[in-house]
Amino acid sequence: MKATPVSPLMNKVAGYIAGASRRALPAKVQEKTKHHLLDTLAAIVSGSRLYPGQKAISYIEAQGGTPEALVLGTGILTSAVNAALANGMCAHADETDDSHAPSLTHPGCGVVPAAFALAERDRRSGVELLRAVALGYDICARLSMSLGDYDFRDAGHSTHTFGPTFGAAAAAGALAGLDKRQVRHLLSYTAQQVSGVSCWMRDAEHVEKAFDFGGMPARNGVTAATFVSAGFTAVDDVFSGERNFYVAYGGLGKPEILGEELGRRYEIMNTNIKRWSVGSPIQAPLDALLDLIRTHSVSADDVDKVEVRVSITGANTTDNRHMPDICMQHMVACMLLDGIVTFETSHDEARMTDPKVLALRKKITLIGDPALQKVMPSRQGIVTLALKNGRKLRNHTKAVRGTAQNPMTRAEVDEKCFHLLAPILGKRRARRLVDTVWSLEEIKDVRSLRSLMRA
């Protein structure tokens, strides 16, 4: 067969990935990358004790594997591929991990486990790890947007697997030291492994969702990188020519978006960190409700009725779900009763049957608002309280704390992550791990972090 010329798009993207480990990040991008790396490590460790994480760990423990990388929150050393799978599932064992709204992806749960596994395997430095993670977010978001993300999702595909798989592969490939031609082959193996249909939302126990969002992308990205590292060759340009990736999955987007503003626009700067360990559509209502509670000294006993408005898709996703962290009515009721929502609150399944909570849930109405649907990907929320004394209080959250438009400070990220890590690692090691990530550029071998993340 006649060779297909390598397209400008492939040359640009492959060159960018191959050069990532040698390319310094702007100071503000490096700082934001630390935020997301720490946030995802904390999600992995806390998720290791949740049901999806436990299932992943049990599965990987039975597989054995060459001791290349750590399953965080355990003492298990296994192959980089296996570690990426387990850590990816732990990272999305609940709704603690980050999200990139414009691309409809959760980059961290796929990219960070893949990058960390390869950095451990190949004993890379903290600087190289940070550069690879930032790269992974860039490729993850752009790949999804190049497919026409929202239309792509509406057609039944899962943006939450396509983007993160390519992001994970890019990060792993950079840390594996692949050259430009090898990266082209990496992307071909990635395209062959990418998949996903959006019926994941019907997963009742979050196990398949944890695999779809985090475990599968991380595993497949590392698999592609280790294939090529081992000398596997492949198609030189999966993005152009006969029967290419965009022929198979395109038609809804613009392939050129994949290469737009690489090195100038860093998508990690446009990625959200969750203030609350709950589903994304619940973030804005909790922000709005907390402000009402604290500004007007409102308690559950004062409330006659509650109206919560979010996007139509947000309402469909969170309406009276049976898991606490993705149930809008339950989390709003808990916020009213407790005056706050903690990680423990959002994972207390027994409280789903608490008579006080159930009684309060009957007063809460969730509405999918077409006006809020139109402003997506901005996840806004409106909470209206009708009080027993006749007063009405209303609050509209337009920029959730932790979003790119209203980012959390280093201190806020530090506090969130420490409280996620400490119950499992102990306060002393949790504090050391958090402090080490803040100074990660001083670390010469990422493997040295293992002792801080074993349990």
C-alpha cells in the first residue's frame, strides 16, 4: 500500500508531545498543575477505601505483575499498566476528582494515574511529572473538543473516555521518552483502544463509571506507551488518510482544534477543582445554599420549601439518585441540617434512610431550567428558600468555587487534600505528602514518594 503523507496536524501534535518533558511550564501553569496533581492524588487515596476502589484493588492484587508502580493507599507494587488501572478507578471512585467543563471530561482521573505510573517506572523527576501532567490535560481537552464534545456525547459516545485516554497516552508517552515518530505510533495505538458509550450514567454502584472515566483511560494510555517503548510499530498518522480516526468518529467537530494554541493556551488553567466531594451539578446549589445559611442564619427548622434550579442535564443526572454524593435532594437536605457538607457526609449511605433527612427531602423541588441549560458548560445553580415566617431567600451561583472562573487558593486545595489523605495515611505522612507536592520541582525521583503513599 502506498504510504500516506503525515499531515500537518499529526506533525504538530506529535512534535508537541515528544518535546514536552524538555519544555518549561510558565510559573502560573506549573503552580496550577500542582493543584490538580495533589487533588487527584488525594482522590486516589480517599477513593481506595470506597467500593469501586476496593474492587479495583482486589482485582489488581490477584493479577500480580512486575513491581514497577504503587497502587496508592496500599502496599501493592505491580506493573505500570495495572497500577494505572487501579489508581484510575480509585481516582473516580466517587465525585471528588477534577473536571474540564468545555470538553466534558474529568482529566485528572485518567491523566494523573498514567503519568504517575510511568514516572515511577522510569524514575522521572518531579519537574518531568508536572510537565507530563500539564501536557495530558492539553491533549485530553482538545481531543474531546475536536470531536464536537456536546454533539459527540448526544450521539451516544462518551467524552469522558475519549479525551482522557488520549491525555493519558500523551502524558505516559512523554515520560517514556518517545521521539516524534514513536509518538505518532503511540497515538495510533491509543486510537485503536479508545472507546466508550454514555450509558455509564445507568451504573448504579459507580464501579463501571470509575473504570470508564479513570481506570480504562489510564490503563489504555499506559499500554500504548509501553507498547511503543517495547519497539511496537504502527500507522504513522491515524488522524489523516484512508479510514482514519476522524473518519470513524468525526463529522461532529473540527480536527484542527486538537492542535490549536499548543504551548500558549494551557487547558489545565481551564479545569475545575471540586470544593465539595459531590457530582458536578450539585456544586453550584451547595455554594448558593451555604451562602444563604451563613448570611441569613438559616437552619433546617426555618425552612418550609426549597426550590433548586440547575441545567436540564444536571437535574436529570442528580434527581433522587440512590447514591448520596450524586443525589441533589439528599445533599441539599444534609447541608440544611448540618450547615456544611463534608466528605463523610457525602459518603454516608446509611443517612439516606434517616427520617430527618427524608422528611426534609420532601420539601425540596429540583427543576431542570432551560435558561441554565443554555449557559452550559457553566454549571450554575439557583436556590430559593421559602421560610416558615413568610420570607423568601434566593441565591444564584454563577461561578462555583474551584472553577476556572473562581479558582480555589493553594491554601484551600491544601486543606481539602489534607483532610482526604489524613484518615488513611495518618496526619504526619499526609502533611509531608502535601508539602512535598508543593515543592515537587525539587524531587529528582518520583519513586521517592512511595513511602508517603503506602498504607
